[in-house]
Amino acid sequence: MKRLEAVRCHPIFQREYGQLWAAEADRQFCRHSMEHLLDVARILYILGLEDGVDLSKEVLYAAALLHDVGRQEQSTAGTPHEVAGARLAGEILRDCGFSETETAAIQQAILSHRKTGAEDWLCRSLYRADKASRACYACPAAADCNWLPEKKNLQIAY
Ligand SMILES: [Fe+2]
Ligand SMILES: [Fe+2]
């Protein structure tokens, strides 16, 4: 997965991830650390296996790794993070050897990762993997979290 490592090492990803990691150091709610990004990647890959989807592991992992890359811009400039993320992901993916088709598919999935019910498998499943990654049933900040009850994972899903 050479292209995925190129994404992780890309200066834009490094900058955005580093700033976000520092900004979230004292956050009591879910963070958007590498642990979250890789949880999403692994769940997305499992969903792909279960659904028999013909997408490369690299595309699935890249979508997950980049889905929250716009979080820092949301905090500092107010741009919705799916919009900022899709734009930043485009710049990164093209530099890392992803085709225009792969880049467009990943950008679309990032753009819709906060909405349920998309028709496209990658869009729908990135949303699902993102939500499934959160262990709300074991969260110490549950009482203060503003996620709607129907969005929370109140038991282990498998
Ligand atoms: Fe997000
Ligand atoms: Fe996320």
C-alpha cells in the first residue's frame, strides 16, 4: 500500500493532522486521532468484504484516512469539514498517484460522510463505518455529548 503511505506522509495531511491532534489534546469528546481514522478504515474494509465490493483496499483506507482531514479548517475558518476535507483530499490524492476516477470517488465519499442514506456504496459505507467506530456505550462524556440518541452506538455492533 505504497500510495496510502504517501497519503499519510503528504505535507498537507501531516500539517492538518498535526494541528488537529494538538487542538484536540484536551477534548473530552471523541477525538479524530489516527486511532479513529484506522478504526474507520478497518470497519470500511470489513464492510467491503461482507458486501463483496470491487474497490481496492488502498482506496478504502485512503478514504478513511482522509475523511476528517478538513476538521482543523472547520475549527479555524468555519468551513464544513466535509467540504474542506474533499478539497484537501483532492490535492493529496493526485500527488500520491490515485487516478482521477479514484480521487473523485473518495472526494464524493468524504463530502457525504456526515449524511446517511447515500445511494453510492462508498458514500453510504464511509458514513456507516465512521459512526460504527464510536464506542458511545463506554464513553465517559456521554452525558454531555450532543449526538442524537439515534446516532449513538448504545451496544457493540458486529
Ligand atoms: Fe467527520
Ligand atoms: Fe470521523
